[in-house]
Amino acid sequence: MRDRSGDGQREDPQDRQPGSAQEYERIIITGCGILGACVKEVFPGAISVDRSSKTRNHRNVDMTDPAAMSALLGELRPEVIIHTAAMTNVDACEQRQDEARRANVEATAWLCRWAVKHHARLVFISTDYVFDGEQGAYKETDDVRPLSVYAKTKVEAEASVRALLPESQYLIFRVSATISPYGRDWMLEALREGKPIQATDEIVTPTYAPDAAESIRIALQNQLSGTYHLATSSSLTRYALARKLAAAFNYPTNSISEVSGEIFWAGKAQRPKNSSLDTTKALKQGLIIRSTDEVLADYTARVQGR
Ligand SMILES: NC(=O)c1ccc[n+]([C@@H]2O[C@H](COP(=O)([O-])OP(=O)(O)OC[C@H]3O[C@@H](n4cnc5c(N)ncnc54)[C@H](OP(=O)(O)O)[C@@H]3O)[C@@H](O)[C@H]2O)c1
């Protein structure tokens, strides 16, 4: 059982601004992982849902169980569903494809149908892995070509959202290699212990979970709809990111070596070489897009302040 704490107090209804996302009185967040926990910080009155977290304002329900979900949503009657929960282990999805489909596709389609019937807004979290990584700097309108089972399930889930809900009722946010003050940061632990680290040459635009969470709040407040990329403004290799992380925490960088993604993931699910996201559309709409250096400074302060 995970013990994910950190959710704040319920909001004071008097703090609600007219027309703001805080006007939504009933918000459900599926998933309380490294992104969901940050989203919950931004919506302290929301109820989160997953199978194992132990935290305040939280229910343990399996989202692939329609009867349990129906009972929960019938009781809570959310006006907004922020759907972050997913089977996120890319290699496990390759090995357990039926489970991946149930969690990532069928549960999402079920939530869409509930949202249509009950006039709720749905925020769906997708991934940079919808792209094949041959081009990089992907815009929202670029063609998807998923390489792995995980990525295929997210593409299918996106398609369900677009097919089942009118555009005004949904937001799809594609996020990328996520940096979060919640959960374990394996890289940081290895750096702290001086263990050798291999980091790949895959190019990414990391997503800072607190910024993504705040962007979701702004998007709901401003009644945005459609698909957006939420990531940092600068693309870099995972190796360069590991070195920046080490430098931000004043750890030596000589324990980090670069390895080709093809070699590192040999025999595992295929990953895109360059899945960097173009965030121009999100920036134009006033969503939070910062540089990797800026978010690492914030991340360092949060981790050191714990
Ligand atoms: N992390 C990344 O680098 C990254 C990159 C691109 C896109 N994304 C996307 O971002 C979203 C959030 O991912 P994350 O990084 O926060 O993942 P995470 O830390 O692995 O959290 C996933 C959450 O989903 C819950 N969950 C999984 N199966 C469930 C089920 N059957 N019923 C109820 N809850 C279930 C998990 O809790 P239980 O297991 O306790 O149920 C957990 O709370 C996902 O949609 C993911 O595809 C993440």
C-alpha cells in the first residue's frame, strides 16, 4: 500500500471566484500517482480515486470495475472528472495487454459515457508516446503513430474521448517524462548514493507535474477545450536531463553515462527516439510553460524543503 500524503485542506467556499475552476463544487481525480497528487494539491476540495493510496479525501476503487465506479460517481456526482489514472508501466502493458486495454481504453470510454449522460467535463491525460519519435517538436495536430502497447492504448483512449464527447466538454493534455515532487525519484536516489546511472539519448521535453496541475486549473477556469501539449519549453536528451538534475542538487555528474535508447530498451517495449512536444498552443492560452532549468530550480527547492 502506498501512503501518498500531501493533499491540502478543503477549500473555503467563500474563496471561490465567479467563473473560476473553483466554481466546480464536485471534482473527481482518478489516480493519485505522481501527477494525480499534484492535481489534488491544486483542487484541495476534490476527491481522488485509485486502488491503493491512503490519503485524505480519497476512495479506493478499481476504475475497471463499472459497478463500483457507477456507485461512486452516482454518490459523488462530479461536474468535472480529471482522469490521470492509467496503467503506466510501459513494459508491463506489453506483457499484460488485456489488462492495459481494460485500464487505459475501456475505463476511459466508460468515464466518457458517464460524462455525456451526466453533463460532466472530462480532462484526459495522454502521452508524448502517441508519436513515433521520428520527427520531434510535435504539434497537437501532427499524426500519431504509437510504437508500444501502452502508446496504442493511449491513442485509442484519446480517440474514445473525441468520439464520445462534444469538444466543448473535454480537454486532452499530452504530458511527457514527468518530474514530480511526489513518489520516488529513482534517479535522485541513485545520484545521492553515488550509484552508476545509465541515461538514454532519447529526446524529451519533460513535464513538471505542479505546472501541469496548475495548467489544468487555468484551462478549466478559462473554459478551454480540445487537445494541448503540456511540457517544458526546452527539449533535451534524458542523459542531459540527468546531468542537469545532478547539477541542480550539487551531486557529481561523473556517475552518469549516456546509452543509446535502442540498446537500453533492447527486448523491451519500443520507445520513441524524439518525442519532444511543441507547447506553443498551450503557451498562447496562458498555460504554464517554463524552461527545464526553471522547473528544476523549483523542484530542488521543493525536495530540499521537505
Ligand atoms: N509519468 C510519466 O512520465 C508520464 C509520461 C507521459 C504520460 N503520462 C500519463 O500521465 C498520467 C498520470 O501518470 P502518473 O505518472 O501520475 O502515473 P502513476 O504515478 O503510475 O499513477 C497512476 C495512478 O493510476 C492509478 N491506477 C492505475 N490503475 C488503476 C485502476 N485500475 N483503478 C484505479 N486507479 C488506477 C494508480 O493507483 P493504483 O495502482 O493504486 O490503483 C495511480 O494512482 C497517465 O495517464 C500517464 O499515461 C505519464
